[in-house]
Amino acid sequence: MKVSICYCVIAGVLFNASASSEDIQPPDVQACPIELIVHGDVRIDEYHWLRDSENPDVLTYLEEENSYMEEMLAHTEALREELYNEILARIPQEDESVPYFRNGYYYYTVFEQDSEYPLYMRKEGSLESPEEMLLDMNQLADGYSYFNIADMSVSPDNNILAFSVDTMGNYQCTILFKDLVTGEMLDVRVLNASGEVAWANDSRTFFFGHLDATNRTDRIMRRELGSTEEELVLFEDDPMFWPWVFRSRSGDFILLDTSSMESSEVWFLDTDDPLGNFAVIQPRTENLRYSVYPSEEQIHILTNLEAENYRLMTADIESPSMENWVEVIPHRQDVLLEGLDIFREFIVLSERNNGLTMLRVIKLADNSDHYVDFGEETYFAYTNHNYEFDTDLLRFGYTSMVTPWSTFDYNMHTHEETLLKQREIPSGYNAALYNSERLWAPAGDGTLIPISLVYRRDLFHVGENPLLLYGYGSYGMSLDPLFSFRRLSLLDRGFVYAIAHIRGGQEMGRKWYDDGKLLNKMNTFTDFIDCAGYLIDEDYCNEDLLFAMGESAGGLLMGAVVNMRPDLWQGVVAGVPFVDVVTTMLDETIPLTTNEYREWGNPNDPVYYEYMLCYSPYDNVTETDYPAMFVYAGLHDSRVGYWEPAKWVARLRDVKTDDNPLLLYTDMGSGHVGASGRFQWIDKITWVYAFILDQAKP
């Protein structure tokens, strides 16, 4: 690849607060063309220089784009204030999570009045015991524009807390330690860590991951409290693999999992032997994926071995390799096995069937089974905080597009459900006002694509409503129909909200993922367009009031569909969008690039290069009318560089033939996920919603 370096100066912009939007001009960012030559193909990149965050002109440009966005939406100030107050009123000022029991203590979080972050609390033995504060995240976050606790792990003797913090939003963590007996912080810190901490039973030895220059975990290390020496446990030299280390739920083993998108390898170590050597379960084999769940003398294994949608196996811990695996649950073509919880008398399988999550409870004594009944057409259910082995209670979470997040205890013997908590909405919420549906849109090749949608019953009018269609469709990540209290601000203004469960996710099984990646990636984009067309044809919206939104790889989706069908959308929101696909995937210094060759392909191969080039949004901008667009990014984003959306917006401005708003906002203090506090993010969503509502007005 041939690259020349050039630095350019940006012309500043002065704004007149009283000017109309027609009079406001966007920042003038100068083009500085370079040639990018691969496989004899020449691409011209006018804005490659924007990736240099050390260049003050780049930061100036991003700040000017922020000012331009604010000026263009200045007329929505009253609406944004209204939205802010609405969303704020739906958040309990004082709140407390449902406690869960682990190793002798009940753990929970508390939000105090006006606090951005939680207090982490515990009580010993009983909920009637005195309260002990582990961390006050508000104090820790003081002075930071972004602050996140990536992981917390209490030592087996319950006396030391290890926790990892990210203060930039770039997933580079520092691991800190607190003495829970004295309340003092220990003089121990681990820099440039991936975040997870796994304790051995001596409560002195711990295992963690280190990051390489591309932000990939490449090493798993062992260290003892009181020592500065770090011992290398595993070095992963294959850039397509990503190792991580964790303590098994049973507490018997330290597990080390190193995986690519197609293969995995798991190692284990007895937690009573912290200085011992790890033993491998099954050496990595091409296209063999597996995960392990130890329990007493046995391990359960979820694997794709001759099973596209996975099957459940068992093996003795003394002879765990693949030739000794014994099948427990066979492969099913229509059911994807996603997870497993093990108890003394039961196992609980998390399954996905026909796009919906299901919890299957199996009694080990006689292999009888049943499914937990949820009773809604479209929903999401998941197990969480099931740390007790000798219990007949299953803890699970439940939500739907009309049901706020809820936590239940489920008696696996009697099938009795006990609601422990449902998310409170202080300003009031009446689920009966809203209707949720599940639809099936035919794709161009005849495949039926699930759609989940919700609207307010009394505001729905056939063929007249505005509609916001959300999508993702990558990495095998399933978009589930979740409740959102912020979304109510759109529903209560007459919007229909829909999720397109397009190929590239895993809603309909592993094949659904395989059919939306690599050389099948175009299915992701055409599925989304077909879902939009179906919603119009079935009169769920006004065809002139259709909006689209996606973030990260969903931002790539937005870039692709506005190039393919710019006429279809009234407005598009693209969050932290991965839009410069070819250039990024050719750059092995960028985080995640080589690790994701099995997702997008390796463009050093001409076949994948040509295929990527046909959909990469930045490379396919054309001289045509585009819809109104709101694009946002994070300056410290290590997943999708801020320069991708910045370059994309600059090129769109160069060639598009319309006068529709094209807005770019870069959060100068955070990364991929944006603001970290529970109130901080409200401001950003009010800009997004104000943009959408402004474009939807008559």
C-alpha cells in the first residue's frame, strides 16, 4: 500500500446565533489527496490526514463540527430541554439492585440522589447484617470526563477487592486493589490490562491479561500480591486469537480461553495449585469452537463439533480431551445452544429458537425437562448471578419492548416465579398503552427476516406514523427486543420503533450469522432494506417518514444502506460507524483488525478486497441526494477510530447533491460507548432525538 503524508489547515467558522440554518455553513476541511494502491487498484483518499490526532488542526476541525451541529439544531433547544426532563424523570433518583449471594456475602449496588455512579455494597451472611461499602464510584470518577469499572473480583477469603478502571473509553484498564478489612487501597496497580482478574484460592495469586500495541490481549500473566514480578502464563502469538482468563463459577478452576472467531482452546488450573501449570482441555482445531463449565469432578462442554448450532457434552476432568466427550444434548437444526447454568439437581440451558431466547430446565435425576413460560410474543430472557450450586432457585432477568427490566427467582421444582424487582419509572408508565408485535419480512432470496416492533396504541394510524428502524447484523450478536425508557419519548410522539433481526446476527442460529459475514455480507444490507420496504408495504409507517439507526458495525450498515437506497430514508443516525472498511482492514496496527479477518475477510486477498470494496461506505459515496444524517463518534474510540466518521462526513459533503443536514458530533472525552454516567448520556440522546423529531415534522 502506498501512502503519502500531508498536513492541512482548516478554515475556521464563525456562527451567528440568529442566523437561519440555510445561512450556516459547515466547517471547511481541506482535501489532501493521497493514493492508496493495493492489488494494482488505486483509491484516492482526500481525508486520510484526519487520523492524526496529534495534529492540532484535526482537533480544531472536530470541535468546529461540534459547534456546527449545535448551531444547526439550536432551534430545537426547547424540544431538547423537554426531552431531557422527560428522560430524567424516568430514572429513579435513589435506586438499589436486587442482592445476589456469593461466597458468604450478599452483593448489590445503590444509587443515591443526583449521583452519576453507583455505590458497590455487600452484607455478610444475611440481608439483615450491617452494610459494607466496597467502592464509591462517584469518588473514584471525580475529575474524569469518562470513568468505567470494567470488572470487579473479590478474593476467595473475601478480604481483597480487585477492580479495573477505564478512564478514557478505550478499553485500556488499570487494575487496582483494596483491602476490605482496613478499607485502604493497596500500593498495587497493573497497567495496560484487559480488565479481568481471576483469583487463586490462596487469595494472594491472581491472573490477568495484558494488551499489545493494537489493544488486543496477547498475554495472560500470573502475579502475587506483595510482589512486582509478573510471570507469563500464555503468550498468544496468533493475532486472530484473543485470550482471557476467569475463575470458574464452581470456584474449582482458573480457566484460560483463547479464541478466534472460528476456533477456541481452553486451559485449566486447580485453584488450590496457584503456581502450577495449566492443562489444555482440547488443543485448538480448525473450526472447532467449545466452552467449558466445570462442576465437581465433571465438566460440561458446549461445542460445535459436528453441530452447527452446538450440542452439550460431558467429560471427566481427568481426561477432558475431545475423544472422551460424551453427548448429553444432541444438535438440533432449529435450536441454538447459547449458555449453561449448572446446579446440584438441575442444569439450565439458554437456547434460542425461532429468534427468541428460551430457558430449558433439566432435572438430572430423571432427565425430565420443561421450559420457563414467559407468555409474550416477543421478549428477552437471560440467567444471571447464579453463583449458588446447591439451590433449587434460578435467578433470571426478563424484559420485552413493553415490559420494563425485571428480575425473578424461579423454583425449578415447583415452577413458581417470584418477581423480585421491576425497573421503576418514577414519572409513570402504563404498559397497556403500548403494543409490541413480531413480524416476518421476506428478503429478496425468500428468507423470512424477523422484525420486532412497538408503538403506542392510541397514536398508531395505519400508514401514517413515522418509524425508526434499528439494525446491527454482525459478529453473530443478536439484537433482542428490550425495553427502553428513553425510547418512550419517541413512542409518545407517535413513532413506531422497529428492530430488524437481519443476517449477520445469530437470532435464527449459527447459519444466520454465517449467511451475513465474509462473502455473504451483502445479505445484511439487503435484509435491512427489505425490512424497511415490508414495513412500508404493510402500512406500519408513512413512506416519507422512515428513519434508520445503527451503531458501530450497525453504523457500517447505515453507511451501506444510504449508498444503496438513499431515497428510502427521511433521516439516518450512524453512531461510531465503521465506514472505512477497506482501509481499516488493511491496517494491522489498528485494534481488532487481524482478529476480525474471519468476520470481514482479509483484504490482502484480492477476492476479499474486491468484495469489501463493493460495500465499504467511504469508498461508495456517490454524487446523489442523501437523506438528513446525524453521525457521532468518540475521540478515544479504540474500536472504530474517530477519523472514519470524520472522513466519511467530509467526503459526503464534497459530493452529495442535496441540502439536507449532515451533522457530525465527536465526544472529545470518551470512546466507543460514549458517556459513562447514568445522567451524562441523556444530553447526547436528546440531540439525536431532536434531530429525528425535527426531520419528522410536517
